[in-house]
Amino acid sequence: MVSISDGPDHVYFASPGGILQYNSFGRYWDYPITPSQGLSDFFITAIYYDLNTNILWAATPKGLDFSTDGGRRWDHVPRSNLGLRESERIIRIGSTADDLYCVTPSQILKVDRLSGFLLVPYSEPPSRDDTKWGSFPLIGGDSAREILDGYMALGGWTLELDWLNGPSLNESARITTVHTDRFGDIWLGTEGGPVFHGDRQLMLLEPHTVGLAQSGVKAIEKWADEMWIVGTTNDRRISGITLMDGQRGSTRFFRSGIEITMGIDQVWAGVPVKGDWWFGTSEGIQTYKPDRDLWSSISQTAPILDPPITHLGYDGIFIYFGHKRGLSRMKSDRSPSEPWSFPGIVGSWPIDALNWDGVNLWVSSGSRLWRWLADAEFSYEYDSFGADLTGLNQDQPPLMSPITSIVSSDSTVYFADEFGLLMYEKSTGNWDRYTAESQLVGLNTLDLEVVSLDDSTTVVWFGTMNGAVVANLESGFVDRFTVTDGLPSRKVNAVHVSGDAVWFGTDEGLCRFKWKRYLQ
């Protein structure tokens, strides 16, 4: 957080992921404002709400943006129109009753408060008593000690100089910006910690967690009314697992070295097992017991695993593990199990996709696909010539490329490959191929999500190497979404549909889209 400002209903925070909004009356995090609403960039360097004109102003590396309707639509003033040098950025915005002022490290710009038109470069500072400001980043010798004198932090946090030390082991957050709102309350932005709200009457700093423990999202798993957001990163300073309430935006973090029982937090996959959660990590298996709030690790030798564990499945008795040296399984009670012949058939090759459809375990590796019939303890391999794909027409591409994602519904199993979508009907054993007139060819799919709108309409969401794709299997409608539509990254690793929202997990964070309204 580098800048904070308050408006009529929200407190606004400038962040690398857009404008964060906290509803000050409902006391919850509203959905953030990003380029999908028209911002010129995700990275916000300064924020300010002008209560005189009811215009929200945001500075980005590309210039100055402003919205007259609370952030739903934006206009943009390019940095060239403001006379900014190549590396010069606006770090603070404020206003008088007549003009808007933008501060950079080297000058003050006087700007028209309605249009953003540059009036005077290198302007004289406005009168201190007549000017309202958004906050600025604390750098160098800047300090918040005088403002925070007498305040005490809640939630196990302690205030020490310009730092807040957290309740967990090795947890701390540097104060990066301080804002006093029109009611006299204080808001603190931090680096590596929550936002703090300081009540001026009680002199207490209340923490409000926001965002993700890390931005590299690999999987999204539903748990009751919340979602597990897991992933991997090369930056250990921003690593962890996030449990998120998608409706209220509240989050809880689990981080290695901070939460006492937490082990490995670099996670590729997750699956619920008898009320617990199992996670495939970069070093093996990590489990979580919600009733005890306890994390534990499973040894790599029981069974033999070769991490990272990239895929997980559960059939009510066994947990199946897909990793870089093939396939393994373990009983959910961790008791010894009889030898399993199937991994020998699959071989010591990386697993590309794995899915338990309620009766069968589907496994893909390279250009090979297997169906493991659990009750019969028997496996069946489908070859690349399509002879075993009953129901496919001669003009439909058979199994000719790697299956990269598998998902199942009550009636159908869906397989993504380079030629689109293969579908297996459970009741008949027949196969079908869906390409939407070649619009799904070459997607390079990373994840699938299938949703039935009614008895006659099935919608499939694809997370791919180049954005997200939606396909209506009945009407043939196909559309693509990329970074120009508001995705934080072109690579979509995970897709999860919850009600009228679809969530995309990317290498640069999480994105939500109100898809039902769009399709209507």
C-alpha cells in the first residue's frame, strides 16, 4: 500500500493490483477496481477522492485516471499530456476548492479538477489549510510515530516505531503510508501485513486482512462458503495458502515459518478427505485438520512420492497422487495398503491430469490416457488411433495429443487437448468430440470447469496459456478473455465457478468475472 484516501462510502487503497475498496459502513472489503473497469494499469501509485467534485483520481505509471461514478468507468490523461519525464511518477494527489494538485518527487502539478488538463507545471505548493490530500508513501526519513503516539494495536499485533509485529512467529509489517480520514480516524497501509484502522476515540488499531498470501495461483478449491487459494512462488517473502470468503472478501493466511504448525506452503493441488484437507506441495503432502486448526506433513516414503505433487484425487478410500515420477496412492486413514499394479502400467512419467469421476480414475501422461476401474481393479488404455473411442466419427480427431486437464460431471467426463474437447458419456461409454468449428483448437488448456445452467445447457470454462475461454456446448457460442479484458496475466492456471461468478487463478493473482450477466 502506497496511498490511501476516503470517499463517501469507501476507503480507497492504491496497490500493485488495482484500487482496493473497503466499505467503511458495512465494514467489509468490496471488489477491487482494475483495468477491467477502465483503469490504464494495475499498478496504482497514488489515490484521491475529491469530495468537492465526487471524482475519484488514480495515478498509474501511464498517467492520471479519473472516474465520476465511483470507479465503474474511467477517463485517462496520458503522462505525456502532463509533461512527466520518463521515470517520473505521481506519488500524491490532493485538491483545493478550485484545483487538483499532483505531487511527484521533483515537482507539483496544478491540474484542472474536472478534466485532468494540466494548468501549471512546477506549481507553487497550495495553502496547507485549504488543501485536502490522499496519503503518500513513507520513504527515507518519513515516520508515522508522531501520528500514532498513544495507539495500541489489536489482534496480537504490537506497535514498535514504524513497524507492527504480528501475533505469529516471524510476522511483521512495515508501515508504508498513513491517512487521516474526514472523521479523524487513522488508516495504515503496510508492506507484508494487513491494513489497520485506528479509532481516534478508543486509540486502537484494528487489523483488516486483504489480498492473497501469494499471487501465483495454481488451484482454487471450494470449501463450504469459502475457497482455498493455493500456489507457488519464487519469492519466499510472499508465500502462503489463502482461505478466502468470496462474498465478503475476507481472507485468512497460512504461511510457512509464521503459523506455528504450518509446514510447506508451496502448493499445486488440494482435495477434501473426510473433513480434512490434503494438499500436494513442492516437498510432499501437507494436511489440515479444521477442527484442531492443525497442519501436519506426510513422509515422502509412505507411499513413495516424488514431489512436487501436482494432482490429487479421492475415491472415499484412497487418495491418489500424481507427480513427476508417475502415480501413487494411500488409504485415507494412512494404514498400510495392498500392492497396486496400476502405477507400473503408467510408468515413471509425469502425470499431466488426474480425475476421479465417482466410479473410475482417469489418468493422462504424455499422449496416453488410462481409465482405472476401481471396483474391478482393472485398467484400460485408450490409444492414439481412436479405435477404442466408441462413437467418434471418422472426421473427428481422436486422441492425438496430450490430455492436459480432466473434469467430470454426474453424466460426462471432459478432456481438454490440442484439438478441443473430448467427452465420455458414462452411461453409454460413447465418446464425442467438440471443437466449435475449430475455435477450441490449440488452446493449450491448463484447467477446466463445467457448469450446467439447466437440463439443456452446458457451459465449459477453459483456463489456458493465453487467457480464459468460455464455450456453450449447445449453442456453439465461444468467447475469449485476455489481459485487455482485465485479466492480470495471460496464463490462467485455475478456474472455479461459484454462483454467478467465475474465478480465474493466474501467475499475477486472482480475478473475478460476473459471467452469467455477460452470457445473458
